[in-house]
Amino acid sequence: MKGSIRDLPLIEQLAIEQAFFSRLGEDVSTKNPDSLRSAADEEIVGNYRAMGAKSYDVHVNGQRVGTYSVRVSKGKAETSSKRLVISDHGKLYNCIEDSLDKNPELVGEYACLMAQNFAEWVLETDGELLDGCELVEDVTPAQPPAVLGTTLRIDADKVGRALVGYLPTPLAGLIGGDSDGE
């Protein structure tokens, strides 16, 4: 038997690696709710919610091989904005007619605007709230930070070196361990 998978013909290496990828891909999939990754994500997110810890070093056989972290959105402060609402169309139309009578230069320019647009324009330019209109305040409540997902960064070479002596040498070599056992 040969000493390393890398000693096999190229197509055989590919077949072996594809088989590992297919089987292991199911376990590391973030899309499979029954995967090992989903269970680990649930645990790390639970730790974040309970203790606030967002990042952990990942160790294999006592050696640091990467990091596992929770991605969190920034929270948003409460916001408010005001918008003009027509509460009485009749009063507003009367007010617009009076305004146009007093300012005939506005007739050609603004007579074709819709009442809402005209009322907003008057409020913005003159600071005047026309009859039949009111300002309504819209409040968007504060949003706490939310979990967006997790990020797992693993250095395959470090994992391979950490597993030398624990896996058969050809398998450890496949993921980056020293093939001669050092």
C-alpha cells in the first residue's frame, strides 16, 4: 500500500477527495438544519445571547486552528419623523383658494399641484400649517442588535498538524498534516 493519498493517480485523488467532500459537506452545511454546523451554530448563538461572547478560538488537540464567531447587526436608535396629513379636504381647498387669490403669481405655478403637495410646499417654505391639515409623528422603535449568522474560519494545515498521530498518516496528509508524522 502506498504511503499517501497524494501518491495515487490524479483521478483517484479527485474521487477520494470528492467522496470526503460530499459526506463532510452535509455535516458542515449551513443550509441543513440537522447538520453538525447547525448544532454548533445553535450553541454559539446561545452562548452569545446568554453571555454576550461573539468570538471563540477553535482548538484541535490543544492547538489553535481557527476562529468561530457570531455576526451581529448594529442596533438602531428610535427614530421619529413628521408627515403632513389632510384631515379636512374642504378646509384645505378653501385655504388654497384664499392663498391663490392673495398671491396671483402662484396660480400658474402651483394651481395644478395636488392639494397635498401644495400644503407640504407651504409648510416647507413658509412654515405655515394650512387649515384642514395636521402633522402626524411616526415613531420607529429602537431595534436591538440581531444575530445575522456565524462565521467559521479554520486553517486546514493547522488541523492536519494537530491531528498527526491521531489519524492515519495518509488521511492527516490529505488535510495538511505532515505526511511523515513530524
